[in-house]
Amino acid sequence: MKRALVLVGLLLAGAAFAQQPAQLARQAAGGHKGAQEELQRLAEAGNVLAEHYMGQLYLSGKGVPRSDERAVEWFRRAAAKGDAASAHNLGVIHERSTGALRDRGEALKWYRFAAERGFVRSQANLGHLLLQDKDPEARQWIEKAAAQKEPRGLYLLAMLHLQAGGQEQQAAELLRQAAQGKDRDAQYRLALLYGTGEGVPRDERLAMQWLRRSAGQRQPEAQYLLAAAYARGQYGLKRDDEEAARWLRRSARQGNVEAQYALANAYAEGRGVPYDPNEALGWILLAAQNNHPQASQALARIRALLPQPAQKP
């Protein structure tokens, strides 16, 4: 009996030790300086969980100044000890960074590292990158993630069914599962299916419900489509130019070129926003830089109307 109690005590002590870095990280993220210092002390001593959570703090900028570079340093230390979650985060940073850290090869390497250790979101992300390369191995990883009901894997498998043609019902079911798992792209695609009746009965109410959920998760295409619905008074919505402009701005700020061009027109016409030719020109310039054809044509017409510099004799 005593031996059993000792064993239980050791197990509980081990669990408490494992939870300590997580507790310290929560406190540090809330601004507790002492917790941050203790977490860093553990990390510098080689505690893999502490290393991972130090990376998370720098990645989020909570409790410490935000720094992807510092996050990468800590995630690398943890990943070198086999931590799959840290390896996954390295993959995300290298895939999505807009600066010097952007490195597709590194992203692939770390996603594979985590995927091979069973980290399901890395399996989906690895499949996605390999799919872009038209690598036949992509489907294997996507199916592996989808089999574990990982929302991103379900979404990617659904898109493969849609691309194959004739598999709309299977795709719609996969999208529904992914959308319920809060994958914002799946929510957007499911909204489109309900809007067109492809693979599901046409249902404007459900289309709008999923479109709102996706837009609420900052999916740029969903935000643009929701803006268009408000601008036209579609899908049971009352026409509202101001609400349309709000969603256009959110989408445009995330780089959606159609939203950038539409927002330029809104400012040029004073539709849903105050008339402002400077704002209109700014968004036209941005859309043209992003290769929007009508924006480029409009910019060329504007420049043709400007006074030309005098020729030097």
C-alpha cells in the first residue's frame, strides 16, 4: 500500500513539474515579470517545455517584446530535443513570414519533422505545401490529417474532391466537418456551396451563416463577399453601404486586391464612406501595384490627365 502511495506521489509530482512551465507561461503572458524570469531560467537550463513556451511568448509579444527571431531561437532549441509543437511553429514562421525568415525549404523541413512525429496540423500543412509542388506525396499527408479529423486536413481533402469533379457531395461533407472545426477557409467554401446549391441543397440562410463565421475569422475573400452582399442587399440583407465599406476595408487591409479596388471606388463616389479623392488614389495605387487590371487602367487614365513636366530645351 505504501509503495502504491509513493508511486502515485511520484506520478503527481511529475505531472506538476510538466505543468509548471505552462503555468509560468500563462502568468508571464499576463505581465508577471517574475514568472517570465523563472520561465526563462528553466529554458536556459534546458527544460524543453520552457523553451517552447519562451518561443510562444516572443511569437505573441505577450510579456516580452514581440520578436519572430527570438521565437525561432527558442523553438529551435526545443525542436532539437524532438519537440514537435516547436518544430511546427518553426514551419509556420518560415512559411508565412514577410521578412528575412521566410524560407519555404525550412518550412517544409520543419513541417515534415513534426508530421513524422504525429503532429497532425503539420501533416496537413506539409500536405498543402507538397500539393503546391504537385508532389504525389501530398495526398498521403492530407488524408492522414483528415483521418484524424484535423480541420485543415479535412478542408484540403475536400478541395481535392472538388477539383476531381463529380464528388461534390463528399466534398461538402468534408467541408462541413472542417467548418465546424473552425477552419475559416472551409467555412467560406461551404458558404459558396450553399449559395450555389453545389453538393448541398441551395440555402441562402446557411450560406450567409457560414460566410459571416468565415469573415469573422478574418478570411479576406469572405469579408469581400460579405461586403458585396451588403452593397447589393443580397441573401436577406438590407442594403447598407457603410457596412459594405467596413468589410471592404478589412479585406483590403489583408491584401485582397478586389477589395482594394472596390474601396477605391467607394471613396471616389462617397459611397458608404466620405468622398475622399486622396484615399481613392491611395487604394487605386495599391490595387495597381497588386496587378489589378482595372486599377492599372484607371491609374493610367489619371496619369494621362496630369500636367506633363516641361521638356528641357
